[in-house]
Amino acid sequence: MDSETRTRERQRLMVDLLERKIRLRARQLYDQRGQIDGQALEDWVKAESEILRTSILAPLWNARRQREASEQS
């Protein structure tokens, strides 16, 4: 495996870890609201904002989101 492939794999793993943290925080917010449905997007956006605010991996996350958005258009 070459260094570029290793770097991409590490970045993918870091972004996956970030997504798990966001998912966990969104679940915590859902639980704090008494597990009332209908606000999943708000929980996700708030969790994403909280996690990315303190993460050095935020640029990787944002690059992935931009790439996914461009692939969908």
C-alpha cells in the first residue's frame, strides 16, 4: 500500500470516528428531550456543530460533505 492510499484510509477512518461522535451526541440530545420524535435533523445539526467546533478534523468533515454534495448534483 502506498503512502497516498494510507493517508486516504487514515482520513476515512478519522471521518468515520467523527461521524460516530456526532451520532452519539445526537442520540444524547434525543434522549434529553424525552425521546420525542420529529426533531432528528435539529438534533443532528446541533450535535454536528458542537462536535466540529472543537475538532481539528472539521476540515476533513467539511471536505467530505462538499464532495458528496457535488456528486449528488
